[in-house]
Amino acid sequence: MATRVRIGCAGWSIPRQHAHLFGPGESMLARYATRFDAVEINSSFYRPHQARTYERWAASVPRGFRFSVKVPKAASHERGLRATGPVLDRFLDESAGLGGRLGGYLLQLPPGLALEPRTASTFFRAFRRRSEAPLACEPRHASWFTAQADALLERHGVSRAAADPARVPGADRPASTARWRYWRWHGSPRIYYSEYSDEALQALAAAVRAAGRQGAWIVFDNTAHGFAVADAARMQRLLE
């Protein structure tokens, strides 16, 4: 298919029952990268990592592999996108250690954070002054799923990620103007725990194909019982 689709998981843990899906490697990340060409770093949401840690991760994977990195909760949850300059400075300086292996950033917003256009625009401008990397936003409040919100995101070159399960109508689809089509599947009906059915994965594969020529990422976050790895491998087969 014409679209470059990257498929991976939230984190590079390899459950024992799925170890046979991977080749050998000097670390778990290196082994993970024998199967998938993308991964989402979630630990950055909770704590900082030194630039040399990012450099080590980048050195562990093939040239074509890419990382997405989750923006710290200090910016999204604790500060509500306000006065985030120092947080962004540190985070972006550290994650720059990924070099050419950086695929983009993920900003997940808390469910209670409603869209305040001035605050959001100030944040996105601050981010764009520091980085031109792709940025996907996963909002979880209904106010972010409007024409006004779509226009604001487009103006700042920010994609709206698609999430499953969807908290509000429309949240399961990327914004129609998204430059970076980014799906995050958390497990349904039980978030983080449930395995996806063949029917659900086939529907997602069809949606990705319909996205056209834009780059697309599919990240499985149903890691609690190890289903993310198996679902990602099944999605690979569907999109071959």
C-alpha cells in the first residue's frame, strides 16, 4: 500500500508467551525492533530521562526504526498546558538524544481539560518554537472535537490522535486534516487489558487504508496482559 504504516506498542516489553515473535538482540528493545519499526515511549510521561538514555535507545535499533515520545504530565496534567516553557525545554533537550530516530511526540490530555483556545494556542506556539517534529494530541474532553478545535490544531501543525475506546463521539478517528495519522488502541472493552477481535482489527486496517498517502502510526496500549504485542503482530499481517 502507498501509505507508510508503522505498527508498534506502548513500550517494548516482550511477554514470555510471545517471545517467539522476535529475533535475538542484546537488549529487550533490540529484540523488539526485530519485529516492529515503531514504539511509543510512555515512561517520559512520568519521569525525565537523560539525553544519553535516549541516545542509547536510538543506538539499539535499526536505522529505519522510529520512536514517539509522550510529553510529560507536568505539562499536560499538572499545569494544564500553562507556563510550560521550562518543562518543554528540559523534555525536548533530553529527547533530542534520539536524533534521526525521533518520529514525533504524543500529547495526551486529561479527561477534564476542556479546550481553552488561548491557552492551547500559547502552548502549541511554545512547542513549535522549540520543535518542528510531528505532534499528535490525544484530547479526552468533548470540547476538543469541534470545527474550532480542528482549525486550531491544524493552524499549529498538530494532529489529533484517534483513540479506542473513544470517550466522546469522533474520538476514534483522526482529525480529517491530520498530517500525522496516529491511532492509539488501549484495549476494549476493558482498557489496557482486553484483546482485540479479528473484526475490530480488520476495521482498523480498513480505516488506515482509507487514510490515503499520509503517514500512519498504530500503537497498541493494551499491555496489561501482553495482548499489545499479539495484536500488533496480527495488524502487521492484515496490512501486508
